[in-house]
Amino acid sequence: MILNRKYLLGLQNLDKKELQIVLDSVRPFKSLFTRSVKKAPTLLGKTVVTLFYEPSTRTRTSFEIAAKRLSADVVNITVAASSVVKGESLIDTGKTLQAMNADYIIIRHSLSGAPDILARSLDASIINAGDGFHEHPTQGLLDLYTIYEKKKSFENLNVLLVGDILHSRVAKSNIWALTKMGAKVSVAGPPTLIPPKIETLGVEVYYDLDEAIKKADVVNILRIQLERQKENLFPSVHEYVELYQLTKARLAKAKKDILIMHPGPMNRGIEISSDAADSVNSVINEQVTNGIAVRMAVLFLLKPKAGKNEL
């Protein structure tokens, strides 16, 4: 089944049925990984452009591999070496790519709403690869799929997000998706890194990780953005480590089958210890593998002919 959607700008506006369609579409693409030839002709003749205004390794590479496995032609635009540095606007850059017959434009931008601007200005299918502090929908979807694959259901599942919730676009996409699917979502971190009134999104707030982890079925550790430390949002990295690092000692207080997740890249020794990251409960590497399959599913479901609505 193809979604009647043309853009993936965020998960806030998706309903439960649409999220389930994405989840159900991932498994066939993941099964492709076990074949000797890991390609399908689904997007043969289509052009996928990655337009990243921020540094990225895993997201950009994941999209590139996903597109190539669907037989698309892939063009990577390095902003630092493009006309953007000469003052070209985002819309003009997008229209230039459209004039070159780009079918998909995958964009990462430091400003929230940048993908929406392109979606309102172009005919190509636009996919948000992370915009400002807004959303990171494909990361949210791959986290959702990883949980679904392991736990089989979201109903009454307790998912705990730990760390810099305030600046995390990953956290926002996770919250929108998980609550719609029936999971119970909690967040934990220093008070200065928890957004005001986040409870209105249907989540429970903890400032004590040792207390929060006791009932968690899944713990998703978010990267501490060290560049934010210049804003003095917590006293020191050492204090953060003492209070909020996921360690083997803290895992001893959790359920035996708890899933450990991290969107990457990890700051080992800060938000998560090596023994926790490499433990049998960790599905961090599986998240990376699932990311390719999820992005293949998104490209498939958002075929340019699918319509002009927003996903």
C-alpha cells in the first residue's frame, strides 16, 4: 500500500494507521539485506539528492545506501562547496535542483521549518533529515521499528528518553510517534534540559534516572550536545556523568530485558558507559541497520507520483 503522501516533514501530523503502514513496509526491505544481490529496481530512473547544511555521517550515508539499493541515482550536495556559500537562498538552491529533475530532495538544516519551505516551493518529494530543534522523522521511525521488532507491541510499553530533551529533534519525533502507537513515554534529565510544559505532550518527567529506569522497558539515550555546554545548562560534564550516565550499575536496577538504544553518535563515557553500550541489551547497531531499511520504505512509500500531501 502506498501512502497518499508526497513529503515527510515530521511525525507530528501522522496518525497511528500511517505509522503502522511504514512499520509494515520495512520488513520486506530488511529481508533484502540477506540476499547476495541487495538491490531492487523500485526507483530505477529516479534521482535522489541529499542536501545537508549540517554535518552528518550516519544519516546521510544511510539515505544514500537506501536510495542506491532501490536503484536510484544519488547526488550528494556538499553545501560548503556549493553556491550556498556565495549567498544563494534555500529556495533558489531547491529550484535549481528541481530544474535538474530531482525526484527527491533529502534535506538537513539548522533552521526549524527549512524542509517545509522547500515542500511549499517545489514539486519534488521532500524528506526532512533533521531540521533545527524541530524533528528528525526517519530517526524516529527507525527507533519505532527497532522497538516494534523486539517488543512486538507498543501497548503499555514504557519508553524512557534520557538526556538533552530540550535541544533534541530525535526526542520530539520519538514522543510524537510512540504516544500515538500506545506507548507510555517518560523523559529524564537535568531540569535545564527538559522543555517547559513537556507534560502536555503526554509524557512523564523524571529528574532522577535511578528512579525512572526501574519501570522502563526501553531506554533511549540521547547524545549530550557538548556545544550546548557553552550555555552552562548544567554545572559540569562530570556532574552529568554522575547523575545521568547509563551504566551497568544503573542497569542492575532495570528490567532484565530492557532495550538500550542510542541514535548516535555516542559520547562513550559521558551519556553512556562502554559496558552499557556493548551489553546484550543494546540494540544500537541494529538501529543503524534498521535505518537503511526504514529509509528504503520511506522512499518507496513517498514515490513522487503518490500525491501532494504532507507526511
